[in-house]
Amino acid sequence: MRVIRKQTYLTAWQDARIKRIAARRGVTEAEILREAVDFYLAQVEGEEERGGDWLADLLGAFTAGVPDGSEVVDEIYRRPF
């Protein structure tokens, strides 16, 4: 795998969490960050393919004029994250 060096700033909270997860899993902090970026990118690309934001869709179910949200909740939960 070819990698490209990037430099960024993290909060102290983020840094501590990444260190703890990396230590627990026995991998580098860089591996945790790459996995997090991969996860985020998959979510964003999935939203674009679905044509929207699943969270906004879920919240919209409660304000869309549907008297009982149970009428649409199954459809929303079937969507891939």
C-alpha cells in the first residue's frame, strides 16, 4: 500500500482516544486514523449515492406531516449506513 504523509491537528481528547484504541488493538495510531478516514469516506459516498443524508431523512420522518412515524421508520432503517 502506498501512503502519503499528511499533517493535521487533533484535540487532546481525540489524541487520547486514538492512543488508547491503538494500544488496545496493538496497531499504530496511523492505522486507526486511516480506518477512521476510510469509514468517513464510505459514509459520505454512500450518502451521495443515496442522494441524501440518512440522518436528515430520519429526523424528517418526525416532521413530515406523518401522524405516526412508525409508518415510515422501517423504510428508513432498511437503508444502508
